[in-house]
Amino acid sequence: MSGAASLIPFILMFAVFYFLLIRPQQRKSKQRNSMLSAIKKGDKIVTIGGMHGTIVELTDDIVVLRVNDTMKITFDRSAINTVVSSNAAIPAAAPAPAAVKEEQAENIKS
């Protein structure tokens, strides 16, 4: 009995570590892998080093980014940190604040 009672604190400590450290890390890793597998040409991304660019070529391991009109840089796929905007889900452009103010001023004059 005393042997089983001395194991209870260790079991509780393992359970706390699992739910506070291991499980969230596994979830984060799964999300990152799904993000990396979902990237495609035309997506705007940011690398781990902070380089912003648009994907122009894509293989299983390598991503070629267009940084400006003339420069292309090759990175490992694992160097991608975040996807800023995806080609498939580009939202409609919102009107610029100045254009909205002008439109409101025209409505008031009318």
C-alpha cells in the first residue's frame, strides 16, 4: 500500500506536465504542419528570419519567394513562419478612409 501511495505524486506530476506542456506543443506542431502543407503559389508569407515575399515556385522541400520585381530567394519550406495572405481567400478591398469621407460629404451636400 505505501508503495502505491508514493507513486501518486509522480502520476499527478506527469499528468500536469502532459496537460500543460506536452499536449499544447503537439497541437501547435500539428497546426504548423497543416499550415506548411496548405501553402501554394501566390501566397504571401513571412519567413522565420522576417523576410516577406510571395511564393512563385514550390516543391516538397523548397520554396522560391519573389521579394521584389527582380529578386527571387530560395528557402526551405520549414523556414516559413506565417502565411500573411492566401491567394484563395483574398478579401474584397475596403474603401480607403479618404474615399469614405468624400462620399459622406457628397451625401451631406445632396
